[in-house]
Amino acid sequence: MHLPITLPPWLSPKGLRDHLIAGAAISAFFFFLGLILHCDFAVPNLFTVGFVGVAHEVGDGDFKSINNGPLNGIVNALAFLPAPIVYILLS
């Protein structure tokens, strides 16, 4: 996989992909929950996925300097968000 930018050695395309998939899975859950309950969960979904991403990175220790933090944690937490942002744009 060739990326248009050069990633730092501690940031892998596989890791970003995994975070994107997790964000998409959470977004899909809220989308289908919204269909079942006839509600719009678009904006709460964004916040929930964001909080899950931050909590996950805190748990991993990615905000610590020994793990190239805080930038590593910030980038990985942001990798969760494309799916809920698309969800909001399509709502």
C-alpha cells in the first residue's frame, strides 16, 4: 500500500486501518440502532466513537512519551472518526 505521505515509523498503515474499521463498526451499530428505534444518532455517534477512540488510546498508553505520545494517541484516536463523519454528512 503506497500512501501519499510518509508516516513516522511508529505509525503503521495497518494500525490506522484497524482503528478505521473499529470506528466504522461502532458507527454501523448506531446506524442500525437508529433505524430500529426510528431516531437519528448521527451526532451522538460522532462523540461516542471519539470517546471510545480516546479511551482505547489511553488504555494502550499511546499518549505517553515512551510510546511516541501524545501525537501517536491523537492520530490513532482521530483514525476512528472518518465513518461517523460520513454518517453525519449522509444524514
